[in-house]
Amino acid sequence: MKYIEIDEELYRFIASKTERIGESASDILRRLLHLSVETVVVDLPDSISEPSLETEPVSVTESEGQRSQLFNQAKAAVEKVIAAQVEPETNREQDAIATTIEFKSIVNEHLLAQQKGAVGRFMWLLDNLHASTGSDFNKVLDIQGKGRLYFARSKQALLESSQSSNPKEIGTSGFWVTTNNNTAKKQTIFTEVLEHLGCDSEYARTIAEYI
């Protein structure tokens, strides 16, 4: 009988891949490595059963000439699977950080304080957002109310949607926005704008509170 030592991290990973009670470490590794489980030959004394992952330390039975290769293959397979599981979460965290940094740049509390009321702050933030996002700002046209427009490429389009919309152009962008909503509604609209442009929802609400 031949044994190889397996470190704690590898043991925990192998144990987590158990598909049936009493499944041996050798069977699990062969399954992960896409080897035939039926061909496994275990040379154990009659009085000793093959150790289970649940009750005994992990031992991998293999011929002397193959054990080193099997261990290296198993470790490489484990590392690949672990990396595949960890990477998406890491990428999400990095994307969230990048998004926060990008959208934080549109807020300047000193200049915001100089704007006239909620309408002024709303328009100022939208203008800054347009300058920061370029052609992506076109996504604001997808944001609409029930039976009315919030954004359009012309003043007339908003007036046709609602005569009381009080449309204003966002800087010199060529985009127009309805401004006759109360402050809470403006914050909701601006939050939706940020989310459409890729901002994290929680951070979008934080920025919208500046209106």
C-alpha cells in the first residue's frame, strides 16, 4: 500500500466534493481528474476498510510510479477550480470599487452648494454626469415614467408627453429633462440614471441625496 501526504487545504476541498457517503478520496480524485472509477484497485488487508473522508485522514492509493504525478495533477485541478470560484467575487469587488471612483468624480459639494435649489443641483449633477460618461449618457432615454417621458432629445418631445413637464436642457448636451417633479422624485430619477450607467445601486442613492 502506498500513501501520499495531502495538505489541509487540499483535504478540505476534496472532502467538499464528496457525492455519496463513504466515498473514498481516491474515487473523488479520479472523478475530478476524469479517470475511470471502476478501474481503481485498492490493496487493503481484509480487516481494514478504505478510510472515509468523514472519519479518517486522507490517503491516496496509487502505484509508486504514479503517485507523484497524481498528486501534482490533483493539486493543479484543485487550484484551477478554487481560482474559478474566487475570481468572479474578486472581479465584482474590483468593479464596485472602480464604479465608486468613477461616479464619485461628479460630486463637488462646494459647487453643489452654489446651485439654486433642488432643480439647480439636479441639473448640475446631470451635466457633470454627461461630461463624464460621453455617449453612454444616451441610456437616460430609456428611463420613463408611466405614460410620460423624463428625458428626450428635444424640448418639444417632453412637452408633447406632458405640458407641465417644465423641460430644461442639460447644459449644452442636447438632452432635455423634465424638472417639475418634487425633490424625492428627482432623487429617484437620478438614482435610476446612475444605475443605468453602471453605478452601484447603494452608491447611486448616496449621490442622489445631494439633490
